[in-house]
Amino acid sequence: MKSISKEQPQVEKCNMIQDVNGAIPQTDKQAADIIGEHYQKISNLNFSKEDGFVKRRASNIVHGCSINTYHQNYLFAKDFSIEEFEAALCDTDLRKSPGPDGIHGSMIDHLGKIF
């Protein structure tokens, strides 16, 4: 059985991060830089032309709804049921700051309790 001594360090600093050449960083900053470079490299996303089309279409729908509601039947101008309202309310973080409409989540929560 191994005894624990106050003289010996019980926790040793260990750094298993390696750069692309296999070198182990000597400082925490070097280790952080290696991690940052790794995530920068793997987080580059490639989108197809079809993805770009979907993004533009979604953006046009959202911006069209908030800018001009007189010409077509827009997504955000449709009626919704109380069940849809309650489901959306449950998925909302009521502590977040208000959006461009200036409405706080707590105001919507209070409105739901009235009905």
C-alpha cells in the first residue's frame, strides 16, 4: 500500500497537447495557441451552392416579414394556437434581453398568464 506524504506533490502539472510537429508546449499560452489553431482549422465550414440558396431564401422570408406585410401572406403574420404559443414560450429564455421589438421575455410570460 502506498502512503501519502506531505513532502511529495500530489498533483503534477501535465500537458499532453502537441503541435503539428509533435512538440509539447512549454507554457500555458503556447498550449492555448495550439488549441486555438486546431479549432480554427476544424471549424471552417464548406457550404454547397444549394446551401447558399436555402440561406438566401430563408433570409428573404425573414426580412420580407419584418419589412413589408401588405403584398403576401408572410410567415410571421399567420394566426397561431394557444398550444403553439405555450410551446414557443417554453422554448424561450425569458432572461434574455429584448429583441428589435423591445418586448422582454418576462412581458410575454406575463401575457401568457393573463390568457
